[in-house]
Amino acid sequence: MNIMKRILFFILISVILFSCGGSGNGELVGAYDRVTWNPTDPYGMVFVPQGSFMMGPSEQDVPFANVSTNQRASVGAFYMDETEITNNEYRQFENWVVDSIIRTELEVFQKDRRTDVIKMSGYTTTILAYPRIEVFSDEDWDTYDIEKNESTDPFDWDTTFFKIDKSKGMKEEKRNLPKIDWAERISPEKKQELYNNIFVKTVVDGNIVKKEDAFVYRYEELDVRSFSEKNQKSEEAIDRMSAGEFRNQFVVERTVGMYPSTLDYQSDYVYSNNETDATFRYEHVAYDDYPIVGITWDQANAFCHWRTHIMNEFLRARNEPLLPDFRLPTETEWEYAARGGLALSPYPWGGPYTRNDRGCFLANFKPLRGNYTADGGLKAIKVGSYNPNNYGLYDMAGNVSEWTSTVYDETSSSYSHDMNSDNSRSVKQMQINGEDEFKRKVIRGGSWKDISYFIRNSTRSYEYADVSTSYIGFRCVMDFLGRDKKDFQ
């Protein structure tokens, strides 16, 4: 009996303590249901700490270059890709888009899903590649997805195949239901027929000419700048608007051709033999670790959106906190990262010279008149071939120039903010002033074809957003959530 009293006593004390702890003893202590946040570096990215620097040239500028104005600027912490995006990394994006288009086309083709699929499932040469050859009943087709929605189409990527027996309290039971075996690699022979129907325009001398309008990535983004403007309509006016009208004001739909231009090596240079580069620079496995080129500014942004999507979908499936968007760096972020914490240094490695103490060039650029190979590379070479700067970033000078998110303006230093400076424009501003006004985007870093002036930290140039070249690539950044990594240790 005494034992029972003791047990009841301890239970009562525990309940009281738990109740007090949950209410914070009447004090303001914050919510208890918050997860622990331990930031980790995204794969292939390095941490760039917050800081301030003198943006602009630290030495005499080239006459009439219009970039000689300096500005003290502060930058928040962020992550940056340690190298430019490579051909093989971009190919992951391409394959995802191709697979999603094929998935969509399969749904369109299968109007009568039961008849066609049962008929096709008996043939091992079909694109569907079913793992089992059998006939499925009507009950099998009435599947449920994880949200308990009835009659889920078997071509839905998100379908989890369970039979839901309502008489047993919605108990989930695994069933062998008809589905495409996406995990099994489809042989090239099976895939080629559907691929040709969707993506191939014609075949000339064995070379495939693709349908440019078929390789598109569609996405939506919120125009935060327009949404945040203080001169919005009144609440009464907004209430009178339909949901669609309000949404269309701030949600921008984009359709971007995602396939890189492989002909830029040929079209960029007259009287120069670059046919092999045009044919193999992107497709061949030998160039997998070379920087992706032939990418417009819009394509680079589409890649960033896709990269954000696949990362956050993974985190969402694991019930983990989502991360900020991957995006192109601002011009200020790019220069700050390129300097690697070395104030007033003209190059990422710190010194005023392009050679080291042994006479070796420190980047891939055009070091001598008519001599591209003195630094070890004729054109763009494998990423990370030269030493990184103090932040661990490779190829911030030379190899290929890099897109930034910033609109090019010769006078931007006179009006840009000194905190996280960003001279981009909202979609509303582009519509009012004419989008052509903002098509010039800042490129940084110089490339394999440029002389030493263009690979300096402070040198800025531009290219039009809808233009691709054989010497412009990109890398991504992501905002760091917090002040510094040390705050979470």
C-alpha cells in the first residue's frame, strides 16, 4: 500500500512540475515546440562571413571605364558555390526537366489508362517499363496517395501505393499496384522512341537537331519588391479584387528554354575553327567538370529556382525547416567574396601580380598577346584547377566570367545602398520603364579570353540577359540564416 502511495505521489509531483514547465512559471520564456537549428554548409558551397569592404578599384583605373567610383559597403553572411556550376551539374537540371516533360506527356498519352496500360504492360520494349506483367482489377486502380485522395492516377510521381480499408479504421496496407518503375533505369533503346517524338526536330547526318521549344522549364516566383512597396492599394480595394487579380499582380510566370547553346564556340569567333567544341564541349563526358557556358541570365535564374525546389522538397519530406532560395549573387556579394577578406587587393590571391614567385600564372586568362596557353589553358578548363582564395572559392578570376543578379549601371555606386547593395529591379518597374532598360546584367571575374584587367576583383562588365556566350557561366549563393556560424556552436 505504501508503495502505491509513493507511486501516486511521484506521479502527482511529475504532473505538477510538467504543468509548471509548460507554462513557464508565468514568465515569458518562448514556445517549447521549436526544433534545434544547426546550420550545415550545402554540398559544394562555402561559408562567406559577414563584413564590410571598399568596393571598387584600389588602383588607377583604365581611362574612361566609368567604374572608378569607390564605395564602402557591408554584406551579410552567405554561402557561395566553391566553383562555377559544371556541365554535369547542369545536366542534372536538364535530366530533371526532360523526365518531368516525359512524365507529363505520358499522362497526356494515356487517356484510357486502364486499357492502354494493361495492353502495353505485356511488352518489355515499351517506355513504361512496368516491373510486373499482370492484369489489374478495378479495385487495384482505385489507389490512394499519401493525402488519402481517391483514384490517384498511377502516373503521379507522388503516389504511395496503399490500399485503404475504411472498415478497419483507415489502416494502410501495401499492395502491388500498377505503377511505372521510375527507380529502374530505362534502356536507351526504350527511351529513344518517346524522346524522339517529343524533343527531336530532325536528324541530319546522324546529328540530332532538338526542338528548342520543347526543352522548357516553367516556374512561378513572387515579385517581392512589388509586393513590398508601400504605395499598394487600400485594403478595401484589395478586398474587391478577385483572388486571381490580386495574385497576378505579384506572381510572375516564367517559361525558360533550359538547353545550353552549344554553338557559341562557333558563332562567337569568326575565322576560328571551334567545331569540335561546339559538338562535344557539353555532351562529352570528358568535359563533365568544366564550367557550363552557353547559358543566358534567365537560364541561370531558372537553374537556381530548380535547385531551390529539389532541396526544399527533400527537406519538406523529412519535416525539416526549409532553406532560403538559391540565387545569383549580387555584384557586391561577388566582389566581397572574390577578395577573400583581403582589402584593396586587385586579384583574389592578394598580390598585384598575375604570376607567383616561380613565374607561373595564377589564373586562366589571356596572359600574352596571341598566347592563350602560357597559363596552362587554351579555353575554359576544369574547375578548381588553380588555388582558391582565402574563403575557399576557386576561379574567381578567369576561366569563365560569371552572371550576377545586378542590373548594369555606370552610376550605380552613387545611389546604391551601402548595406547589401542590390541594383536589381522589380517586375513592376520593368513594365513601367520598359524591360529593355534593365537587360544589361553585370558580369564579373573575366574569362579565358580576357586580358588581366578584366580578371581583377573590381572590374565590372556587362552582357544582355538574353544572350549566351562561350565564356560566361555562373555560380549560386544562398543567404545564411543568422549572424555567424559561431552563434550556433
